[in-house]
Amino acid sequence: MNPAKKTPRKPEMADSAKPVETGVPDEEALSFEEVVSGEFDAQQEGDARPLKRVLAPQADSPKLHKVLAQAGMGSRLEMEQMILEGRISVNGEPAHVGQRIQYGDSIKVNGKPVRVRIAPPPPRVLAYHKPAGEVVTHDDPQNRPTVFRRLPRLQHGKWQSVGRLDLNTEGLLLFTSSGELANRLMHPRFGLEREYAVRVLGALSNEEKRRLLDGVQLDDGMAQFGSIEDGGGDGANCWYRVTIAEGRNREVRRMLEAVGHAVSRLIRIRYGAMVLPRGLKRGAWVELGPQDIARLTAAAGMPAQPPAAPARPGAGRGPVASRGRGDRSAPAGTGRGRGAGKPAGKPAGQPDPMKTSYGYIGQDALQRQRDQEGRRPPGPRRQGGRGPGR
């Protein structure tokens, strides 16, 4: 490719990097400039006391006799009588009056399977600030610390990581209870950008930048950055903001090594339109709210789910009731706000499918959670986000 044709990329990048105008200040999104200036590290060391992190409580599941009555099996009183007579079973066990059921339960009436309509719970999503030194795996043969030891326990299923970060890379890592959502967010078809702040030894020349934008040959095929932006630095250490639309193993490091530069630090600060919230400590997590999750699922091409009915007051586990049944999404922030500093936009003609008129997803989730925790009555608290693994 002719290098002269690459010259206009930088102005285009600057134009597309403008945050969405929403009238809300971008106070809760980490910016690339904060990483370069050292403010990011200062924020991590400034407050040793971790912010409380508690997963939203489980709300009530529907009662068996009510579900059967809605399925046309008879009245609620008739269903209760059949339960007392031992004619109804759930998952191979005799049912009892007042029993609650959930999506996936096997129900039989008089020994015959009965199909009932129970909507599956919507996915839950966590934004986790991965520190260096943790591996993204459930079981590590070398017994190194894993990211999953920090996460809250799900009553049903397990957390799926949206992509991976290698041992020495830190920053934003998403987790979801939905395997389908995780697969879709990682699928190359959607081209969701990953944005990194990367520090390398020695400044990149114009020719090296051109090669990285055009594509360099790696062991597993060609790889290229969507954009490269200078970030300054001290001495031989130079910072760059780079974007890439895929997530192969150690891809950013291998690309820079291919042009002769070793990476001394790598921080992921954005995944699609999900930004690393400012103030989220290393090893801590925040759960996204229903509106943020709806935008994530829409970006992944998944059908929208109807909003869950609020649980009755005092139901479920924990000090407050969450919306819906089962392990549903926490009442975190709505994600409204402006973008994270000046994140690099997608290449011309390929808009970011996760960027909306509301700004970046999860930008104010941390502040919303702080506000909610501040309104809770005083009492003993769990340290759900930074304590020892469970």
C-alpha cells in the first residue's frame, strides 16, 4: 500500500475520536491521558480501602402451582391439591405446596412431563479491573492466581470471560453469565474494537507505524492495528494508544515485537463501547445495570428481552431485592455519559456497533453503585470485590 494514502488516517482518527455529546460530563470514564500522566496509578494507590462489592440478591422465582395454573392445568387450588396428593414432581422429587421453580426445571404431573413457559434469566455482566499477575482460567496447573477467585459466586451457572488478557496485561475484562453473549461479543463478525494503552521501549518510526497499520505477518496470520496515536513518555519509554478489532493470544505484544519494540506495559482501557470505569481498583469489579446489558446484547445481535418484573420487597438474598428472578442483573448505572477521554474511533466506514447516542456503556456504573451503597443503612458489610476468593 502506498504510504501517501495513509497520511489522512490521523485526522480521520481525531474526528472519529470525539465523544458523544450527551450533556453529561465524562467524569467516570478512564482516559488514555490519565494512564500516560501517572494519574491512573495514583488513583490505584490513593485509597487502600476497597469499595464494597456485593452481587445483586436473588429475587423470588414463580410458584409452581401458579405456573401450572397459567399453563391451563387447572385452578391454583386444584394444583395445590394435586401437590398435596403427591401427583406433581419437580426434577424427580415430590413437589411441596409453595415451592418455587425456575427456568430449566423438569416438571411432571401424574408421571408425565409438562411444558411450562418460564423465561430464562437475562445475562449478568461484570466489568473487572484485572491486575497484572492473574491468569484468565478456572484451573491453572501452575497454581497461579486466577481472575475467577475474585468474582462473586453465581447460584446457577458460572462466569464466562469475554476474551482473555495475558498474565502481564492489566485493565478491563468483561465477564457474563451467558455463554452465548460471551461468544457473540468475541466473534470477529461484530468487529468490536479493543483499545489499549501500551508502553514500549523506543519510539515508533513512521515506517513502523505504517507497517502496523497495514499489517504485519505473525505465526498465526496477518494482524494490524486500526489506529495508533502517540501518547508521549519519559526517556526511552514511549506510550501509544492503539486499537485492534480481534483478540488473538498476545497479539498486541507480538505485533510490536515484530517491528522491533518490546512492550513494557499493556493496559486495556476499552472493549467496544465498554470503558474501564475511573476509580475501579485493581482486582475489583462492578456489575452492569439492565440498560447497559440491553445495549451489549443489542450490539451482539441478540434479541431484546422484556424487562423483568420487580420482586416483592424483602424477597431474595441480601439487604435489598433485585429485579426479576434468579441471578439477574444488578441495579447498577445506566451507562449514560460521554466517552472515555478521546478513545480512538473505528476506521472510516465501520462505526462502532456498541457506541450509541447515550455515550459509552458502563461509564457511570461505578458511581451509581457508590450512590446506592451510600443510601443503604449502616451495618456489617461484605467485601465482595476485593476479598479472598470463594
